[in-house]
Amino acid sequence: MPSVVHENQYVEKSKRADCTRLVKRFPQCRILVIGDFILDEFIWGDVDRISPEAPVPVVNVRAQSFMPGGSLNVANNIKSLGGLVYPCGVLGRDIHGRMLLMAMRKQGIDTGGVIYDKTRPTTLKTRIIAHSQQVVRYDRESLLSLGKKDCDKIIDFVAKKIKDVDVILIEDYGKGVITEELLKQIIRIARREKKRIVVDPKEKHFSYYSGVTAITPNHHEAYGAVRNGELGGTLSLEEVGQKLLSQLECQSVLITLGKDGMALFEKNGDITRINTAAREVYDVAGAGDTVISVFALALAAGASMKEAAKISNLAAGIVVGKVGVAVCTPEELVAAFDSSRGQRSS
């Protein structure tokens, strides 16, 4: 078994300078994001009584808001860090699709990769929140895989953009956009053009990702993929990481471990454990999107796998300290390098 190098969130002075230079290169980095477009709806209200019709709370609605979600939250993360991003996904020809397109334009997200399909609804996630507590969430969506016509349109967009981007990012929410055949064609194009592919995976789709550059599952997804969905077993984290490397034939596997940080497994045999950079955790929503966004940007900026993992860990530590689905800015990230000074554990 390869030896494990343990690191913490402390960034040495020389490495802080290197990391800062990498972040300053983010505005020159171009990322193609392919995945499920989702419209996130938030309904805010108060509860002061229980319904006489059923033992459920009655929410008095006070406000309603909408924002781009799914792979578009990844796109927004990249944009907030200064990177150039080209998202590609599918919308229905419905009111929610129009609302999502408006939200994209409001955030300044490129809409050139929007593909319309009148046969499927725009994915909508509605969260009802009362007194800062989520009461219920309901989804309106189709989980059917995209048809050939839509897949061909995505491939055409990839072929058109491939020479203008540094990294392809696959954001798989399991809503039907990412299919095995689609990924085979994208991987073929990326290899021909010598472009890297990083994937934020869906557990049931791990067999699709063979041949990508890097994958960033959380620990539940990683263990579930290796066990083929079966419970039990005594596999260690190191065994899980090594098995995924072997099965997917990729260059690295970055497993996020929540409060325990991250573990990076590389094809050369290196295993690196990175302690969490979070000081206080208010909300973990969107942290995985931040990890894959910063990881892809850092690789595009010229970082090594280890550097990219450590920078993404710092970024995740920033966003979990905010309430709601949040993003990280370049200024916050650079400040995190400096504030890590003197925090080295013994």
C-alpha cells in the first residue's frame, strides 16, 4: 500500500506566492461546463399554525426567489472567480426555461450552449423555508436520458468550443443530460485535442467516466461506487481511492470527506490527505460545486493535482462558512492563503 502524506490547511510562504499567482491567472482560464441545468426556487415564509386538514405546518409565504442551479451553479462559481465559462445543457420550452434563461443573463452567464427540448420540462427544485428551516422540497423534472438529437447538439457545441477552452468540466446531477454515449464522444474529442476532463459524478454513473482526467466524488459516492451500491464491507479509504483509480483509468481521484477534509489519489501512487480549511460551518450547500469549479480553474491555470486540491479545499472552507448556496471570490481565496499563516498544526 502506498504511503499517505498528511497535510493541513497551512500554506507555506513560498507556496502561498505560487497559489496567489495561480488565482491571478483565473481570468485567462476557459472552462466548458456540460451538465444538468436546474432552476432553484426558494419560497420564504413563517409558520404559526398547523393545518386542520392534516398534521402539517401552514407556511405563510413572504417572499419568493429564483436562481440558476445544477451545473449552472458551477458556472456561476467559475465566473465569480474570474474565469471564462461556457455552460452547455438543456432547457424545456416552458415558463421555467424562460425564467432560468433570464436568471443566467442576469448573472452574466454565457447562454450560447443552451439547447431547447420541447418534449421535456425544465428541471425545477422548489424549497419551502420557514424560520430559516427547510420545511419541504419538491422537484418537477424528467429523468429520462436525452435523445440522440439533443446529444448531437451538445457534441456539436463541444466540437465548436474545444479549441477555445482549457478544461472540460462534467457536472452530473443525474437528470438525463450525461449519458454513456455522450461521454464517450466527449472523451474522444478531448483526447484528440489534448484537453483535460474533470467530473463531479453521480454514483450510479461511475462506469461512464472511464478515461477522464480526474473525478471528485464525496466519500458516500466513492464508497457506493466501489461497493456497487451494496451496504457493508470493510474497505479503507485508501483501498476505495486506489480501486477507483484503477477502474476509471484516470490520473487522479479527489474524494471530499466533509469535516475531515479531502483525500487525493494520483496515478503515480501518491496519496495526500488534506485537513479541512473550514473554521466554522454554517451551510454545506454547494460546497461540492465550489470544489470542482476551483479544481478545474486551478488545473487550467497550470497547477499540479496537489496544488489544485489544496486550493479547492481552501475555497470550500470559505463557502461553508456562508449561509445558503454561496460562491467564493478571488479576493477571499487570496486572503485565505494569508490567513492560513500560523495555523499549522503540530
